[in-house]
Amino acid sequence: MSGVEPTQALGGESPPEPAATLGRALEALGSGAYVVDEQGHVLAVNAHAEHLLGMAAQDILGRDAHDLLHRDAHGQPLPRAQCSMRQAFLAGRTTQVEGDYFARGDGSLLPISWLITPYDVGDRELGTLVLFHPRNSPEIEPQPEVAAGPLPELERLALLAETTTQLTSTLDVEEALRRLVTLVVPRLGDWVVVDLITERDDVWRTLVVHADGDVLVRHEALQGPMPPVPEESQMPLSRALRGVASALAGPQTYREAPDSGIALEQRRLFEATGIRSAAIAPIRSTREVLGALTLGRAEKPVDFTVDDLPLIEDIARRAGLALDNASLYERQRKVAETMQNHLLPQMPRVPGLQMTVRYLPAPDASQVGGDWYDAFSLSDGATALAVGDVVGHDLEAAAGMAQLRNMLRAYAWTLQEPPSRIIGRLDEALLHITDVAMATVVFARIEEADDGRWKLSWTNAGHPPPLLISHDGLAEYLTDGHGILLGTGTRGPRTDAVTLLPPGSTLLLYTDGLIEESGRTLDEGLHRLRRHAAALAHRPLASFTDHLLRRVRPVANDDDVALLALRTPTLK
């Protein structure tokens, strides 16, 4: 190999796959299959296994697989110490055996061949996939294993099951590509190349990764834009990118005068990587060709053959479906974020006050939409402040948020009443003229008092309490003025609270995405916010806000966050 300098290690831990994907992955296999957890209890089973075992899924799921199925040649329960599958299961290694027995539902014996392999079942738990078929089955003939040659049938099925589960359980394009790489190298080759077609029909060499032992190394120098794909070219990559066919290739394929710029890039790839044998397959979705997958062998001693192409085509097809879903999801996310950002307002300039706002969308596109902030001038010269959260996390919630915010502005400007009366009017109208089911909000007005300090009056409709931090780092929650959330249909009393803000103090209005975290209580989140806000009180307001978000926002947060911070002037 020559001409290649490793530029970036391909790393990162794969997040756990949801267990709901297991059943779909197993049903795609042409072999009996089930998955067990770390204790050996069955988590999922496919219909083919039910048929072979003569048992219904409800009689298998949750049972200890060894006790339920494993027998010796005489039909007697197999001692655990003598069970080869049990030993491989405990060792956590991939193992294949040709001669064993399972018990069927009617008490008869089923002579089987089996393969087991570790399998990620979600929630950071490693399970085990078991594939089996009757010995001497006409459906699947056992194949001898050869180094780096075509995979035996059970290993092929195990790889396809793992590919389905891994790729369909993420909606992030980069993560899907990372998982694809770890699935195919070094198992099938020592190089993998992914070329993708962009929305503008350009080709981009997205990944070039080499398996250097157990380390996957990404070669960015070989990545980047590619020349256009000529319609008439019969070269393997050009045909794959047009969705025509998969093919084998090698350095000799590109030794002749290149018929296009993309063929010249392929010659450069083979020269730089030392790939001796390659298999190239189209990456397709149900709608279009998305790109091409190339697997290369430089160090592995056996070349690819036409017998390898069906497996690589299957993997590329599953990758295409996953990438298409992820791309559609990311487009939806961009639409949602753009809509949300356009709906959020610009802050007014209030002489003497500093204000800053932040909106952080949720990591999950389906969670974008419900959180909002607002600040605007009132007809009597005061300034209104609001932070709220519409129940629901999608584009519908974002639209509901806009309705709620605009109605609140109209009521606040027109009525010149205390915050509690304005929120009461808003609550009465909510169910009749909006699509909002329920919402929470803190609504306040702030105005300068006669002594030069600033007076805050507010009401709280089911929202986390505002936090007031003095210049000296004393922090307290403003828990007065609390009432029920909007949209319940209950006309409970709403009250106002009033306080004078100390000079140089910081007022923080925020949504629950800043303090709520799975596995922690709300009190823990509130305590964490108060502690960090107090420690940051001396910082300039923008720095205070950014550092607070970095410190406090939960790592595993699945909600959006809206935040409004206000600081009063120090007295001269």
C-alpha cells in the first residue's frame, strides 16, 4: 500500500438499538432465529423458528432458551456444563456447530446446525443472536468456511440480521454510515468506500476507511467531490452509480485510457490504497439510486468472486433504505428548525436593561416545536416577558406556539391589566380559537420604579418558576403567583406576584428541557440550575447564558430549550 496517510480514526460508540427492531430483522431471515438477553431468556423469535420448533411465540418468549430447547441425542435435558452453545454464549464469542438437538413442541427431537453471535439488543445490553436450521436441510446446505471467501450461509444470515437492526435503528445519516463501515470491515474486506449522490445530482466520495487491524482509519485525503457520471460509461463504478448493476473490479479494470473523470479517480483510489480486488454495488432506496458501496481487499489473500455479490448487494440495499429514511428525517428536521427560528421574535431594546435569549432544538427532529420565549413593549410603556411550552413536540406544536404567542401579545397590548387577568383571558380563548390542547407559561411585566430599581410582576400557569440571581450570587426561585396550566378547562384562581429586582441581578425564565432528565427528579434539576447560575452570576450576560446552558442542559436531553435572561443595571 502506498500514497495514503491516515488522517482520522473512525470512532464513537453506537447508541443502543431499540428492541422493537429485533422482530423485523429476524423475519427477514430464511432460517430459524431468536435473540436472547444476557441471562439467556428469549427476547424475540421469528416465524420460521416457530414453524421448525412447532411452538407459538408466546410459548417461547421470556423462557430460558437452554432449558426450553437444548437436548442430547436421546431427548434428555442437556446438562449446562455439556452444552456447547451454552459455553459459547457465556464466552460471548461467535461459534458454529453442525450437530446438536432442539426439543420441538410435540416432544420430538429436531437435529440442527446452529450459529450464535453477540448482538446489541438496546439499553446498552449485549444479547446473543441464534440462527439454526435442520441438519441436511434442502433449504440451506452447509458450506465449508474458507479464509476471506464467501461467508457460510448462517454467517451470511447473521450479518444481514445485524445489518437490518443496526441501520434501521438510527435516523442520523452520519451514524448510519459509521455503522455500515463497522459491519463490513474487516469482516468482508479491509477497505470500504462510500460514494453518495447529493441533492444536486453531484457525486461525493463520502467515506474511505481502512481496517488497520482492529482500528478503523478514515482517509480524508481520498474523500471529496467526484466528477460527473457519464451515461454511456460501462466502467463498474459508473454503472453502479446509475443503478445498473453490481460488479467486480481491480487495478487492471482502470489501466486502459480512462473514459471519464470518475474513472480517473478510481484509478487513483486503487493506486493509493493498494486494493487488489473490489466489489462495487449500487446503494438504492425505493425511489432512486443514492450512491455506491465499494468493498476492497488489499491484505486479505482471497479475491472477491461473483458469489460474493449477492451478499454485498443485500447489504447495500439495506443501507440505501436506512440512508433514505435518515435523509428524509433530516430534511424534516431542517424544516421544523427553520419554522421555529422564524417564529421566534427579535428582542426589544429597553434602556437600562440587558436581555439575551437562546433557543436550542431537540436532538430528535420529532421533538422540535413547543418551547418559546417572547418580549415586547406594552401600550403603557412597560415591557412584557414570556416563556412557555406548548404540549406536543412536532410541527403542529410549533404552529400552536405561534398562535398562543400572538394571542398573548394582542391581549397584553389591548387590556392593560395585571398578568393574571391577561393569562385568564388567554386560557378562556385557548380551546375555542386555537389548536393548542394544553400549554404552560410564565407571563411577566417589568417597569422602572420610582427609586430607579425595576419592578417585576408576574403570574405562572403551570411552568417551572423563574430564577432570580443577585449580583453577589444569591439565587432563589420565584414560586409565588403559581396556578394551573392552560387548556385544562378548569377556571381556577390566578394570582399575581410582585418583587423589586436588586441592582445588577439576573432574572432567568426557561423551559423544562433545561432541568428535566430521565432518571433524575425535578428537584435535582432545579438544584443543579440554581447552583450553576449562582456560580456564574459575575459573568457578562451572554457569557452567563452560554456557560449555563453548557453546564446544566442534560446530556441525554430529548426536548428543546427556550431561555430568556434579563439583567438590571447596578445603581450608581
